[in-house]
Amino acid sequence: MKILIAYYSRRGENYVSGDIVNLPVGNTEVAAGMIQKLTGGETFRIDTVKQYPADYHEATEVAQQELRQNARPELASHLDNIGDYDLVILGYPNWWGTMPMAVFSFLQEYDLSGKTILPFCTHEGSGLGRSCSDIKKLCPSATVSGGLAIQGGSVHRAEGEILVWLKGKLP
């Protein structure tokens, strides 16, 4: 089985455990790295052409506006070989109750019919929100398996939790 770990992550100013902190590596990228180590899958960073503001509060305002407008930000890089993968492990932070709109762009760009999607998110109290149902709407011909919500502030200690989740999902 060929595994793709596609993820969106925001480094820099982030909300973690009640404070705004500067993260050199975003929480979702940390989790994606753990998943790569555990599965041997290939990673793909979902990134946008237009970057979000460095200021955390400004970035959340832009993210909320994109959500209201159902925007599809242009992606900075693309996969040539999505058909090569059987399993897509999809990671993102929970923004305003779902995935960042860049992840919507990613899911709409590729035909994931017949593939299994394992979603995981990082959050500071809102869990997966409605992201799994949004993925199912965007990818109706894919199998969307139960997701994993990882508290962002404890992501560096989440490898055991991730391992248990993966063992229950991988063949």
C-alpha cells in the first residue's frame, strides 16, 4: 500500500494552550512528521501561493473571511501522481470548525475516488469540528475513515496516540 501524508500547517504565531507563541514548525507538521516516521509514507505540504499574515489575529481574520466566502486559495505546489497512492492521510489545523480553505482546494484538485482518507487535525479545544463531514462532501467516492484530533499544545507528546490511531486504521 502506497501512503501519502498530505498536510497543511502554519508556522509562526499560533494559539497554543491559551497563549500566542511563535512556532518554528507548525503543530500539524510535527504530527505529519511523526506519521511519516511510523508509516514510511511520502509527505506533501499543502501550501498557498498567497501567504497568510504573520500576525496570528490577522491570519485568523483572513481564514474566517475565506470560510465565509467559500474561497479556494491557489496552491503553491501540486502532485503529479495522486493515482499512485492508495491511502491519503490528511492533516490540518482546525480553523473555525473545519479545515483551512487551502485543504478544500487540495481535495477539489484531485480525484480521490476509491482511495481511503484518514483525517487528522491539530486544535486547541475544538477537535475535528465538522471537517470529516466536509471531506465526505468533497470526496463522495472516497472512504473517509475516523479521524484523529490532537491537542496542539501537546503534539510533541502525541506519538503514542498517533500510533494507536494508525494501528486501528491501517491494514
